[in-house]
Amino acid sequence: MISSAFSHFGEEPPLVGHHGSGTIFLTHCNLRCVFCQNYDISHLGEGKPITSSELAQYMIGLQQRGCHNINFVTPTQYVPQIVAALPEAIELGLTVPLVYNCGGYESLEVIKLLDGIFDIYMPDTKFSQEEAGARYSNASDYPQVLQEVLREMHRQVGDLVLDEQGIASQGLLIRHLVMPHGVAGTREIMAFIAQHVSIDSYVNIMDQYRPLYRAGEYSEIDRPISSREYREAIGIAQGERLHRGF
């Protein structure tokens, strides 16, 4: 099931380029984040069923519009269907990079099977503590799963590679959403990236947190972040010698 497919200009600059990222929003999600900004798609299941052949046609259509990549948003639960659509898309002329835009809570076995298929991995790095994973996403093992997956993704595609126009062609692009009161564990996540992935990792440290969906039920995350909290997150990353993406 997909919710939409369009040229997205709100993604990271290396994906957007001049003509947008060819974004396909897939319905549902394997995480249950209480603060999800796309809860109508991920939790409520808004979307329409399509065939693998139709998915291939969507990919080609986005490429024909000039999109620099095909950006699958939350592909985790649809990996078999995406892979099944690729042969037809390739026969029809698909050549742009494929982006795996996910929540970071992936099956390591599946990610290993995808070696050589996806060009760009774009995982969220939501939490560094088991308690936060359990409380906000119903995934107490989130930190351990994330660490294994990040290492494997980087092993496959390496650091983010940009062409002469600054457009990404391959590599790992990491997202981290800063949350109120430090509940995301920014310090531990940045340390892990720097020490166990690469200090040349492209890390988008995001300031867009808003208390959406059920966030109002949790007093500690029932507000936007402050400018001070965001500056502190940037300082933490710089202190770990991370230097790309923010």
C-alpha cells in the first residue's frame, strides 16, 4: 500500500538537488512511535493497494520527472514487494539511485540480503536508551538493533558520496531528531556514530520535533525543543568530530 508518490523538495539537499527526490510514501510502519508526524499513514493506514508492476511504473514516472533518486519512505514492511518490482523498473530504464528511508529498526538479516540493491541508506537514529525505545516506540531493543544495522549499512555503501553538483549517488545518510529533555540520547548516538561508524558520516541533526499524535500523553515530550537544546545537540556532534550534514 502506498500513500503518495511525488517529487519531494523537503528532504535533505543531497537528495533534493534541482528536481526533487522521487518519494514514495509506503503505508504502515514497524514502529509505534507515539509522536509520529505521519501517523495518518503509518498508524492509521491511509493509502491504496497497488501491484508490484504499478510500483515499477511509479518509479519510472518519478525518474521521468527528473527526480534524482527513488526514495522509499518506510520500506521495512514491504521489502519483498519492492524487490519484486525492480526487475520490471530496470527493464523500463530505471537508473537513478534507490534510497532506503527507514526508522532504523530493521532486520539485520534483511539488510544483509539487500547488499547491492539500495544505493543510499537513510535511517533514523531515534533513541540510545532501551527505556526510551520501549516508552515511545514499543521497541525496547531499539538501541541494539540500530547499532548493528548502522554498521552493516555503512559496510555496504560507505560514507555519503556527492557529485560535483552536491547530489548524493551512494552512501549512508543518518538522521537524528532532537527531542525535549534529551530523551533521544543525542550524546550516546553521536559518540557511537563517530567511534563505530565513521567521523565522515553525513548526519542530519533535525530541529523539527513537534508534539504530534499522542505526544501530549507524555509530559516530558509535550513541547517543541528549544533553540538551546538544538545548539547543544550540534555541539555534541562537533565534540565527537562529526562535521557533515548539519
